[in-house]
Amino acid sequence: MKCPICKKEVSPGDPEFPFCGERCRVMDLANWATGQYVIHEPVQFGPADANDDEES
């Protein structure tokens, strides 16, 4: 597998997997925090999830 940030080869046993190291892991977190990564579709709740709200 390749690191999603720098594309360096990473093996599943590496401590920072799926990243090659702490630097790429922190860069990925920063991308989420600054809005560079976005989930474009709204979350879809199923019938089981709707029942959870009613019990609260």
C-alpha cells in the first residue's frame, strides 16, 4: 500500500499505517481540519438509527 499523502510504500505492520510516518499523518489531519477534504453526500440514517433518537 502507498501512503495517501506522499505515495511512499507502507506495509500494514508499520506503526503509522496507513501513513509512512507522523509527518504525513499530521498533514492528513490538517487537511480535514482546514476543509480540504469534504464528504459531499449527506449522512443517510436508516430506520434503526431513527428509532435511537426517539428513545432519548
